[in-house]
Amino acid sequence: MLLLLICAAGLAPGLATAWLARRRGRSWPLAVAAGAAVTAALPALLVLALLSIPPLALFLAAGAVLAALNAYDDGRVWTATAWAWTAAVCMACAGWWSR
């Protein structure tokens, strides 16, 4: 359920941008392109934030590890693997692997 909420939160700004662009008279291809650009920019912005603030990356890595362990306990292997990859990316952004 939490993973679905995170996905919806990631897609909502792109959908809102496309909807607002279309309501303000833009063509459908331009509105969809604007929505896709906003949706694609969010993960890049998150990675830049994690690179610039290493304690934030470590904090998110700890949360992702706990979520992965909980998902593994519940038997949700794919969800747990996604959380484990998230933790690995956060630790890499914090410079954990280069120590």
C-alpha cells in the first residue's frame, strides 16, 4: 500500500501539469510532454538532493532498510527488493561505499 502511495505521489505533479496545460489551451502533445518532463524531473531532483545532503541520504537509507526487512518478513519479495535497491542508492549517494 505504501509503495502505491509513493507511486501516486510521484505521478501526481506530472498529471496536474498536463491537466493544467491542457485547460489553458495548449495542445495535447505539448501538455503530455510537459507532464512527462515534470514526472521525469522528480527522481533526478531527489538524487541531487541526496547527493548534496548526505545525512538525508543516510536517514532515507535507514528507512528503506526497515521497510525492506518488513516486506521480506511479510513475504513480499519484489517489494522488499525494490526497497533494498532504494537503500543501496541512498547509501551510494551518501558516499557509504567509498569509505
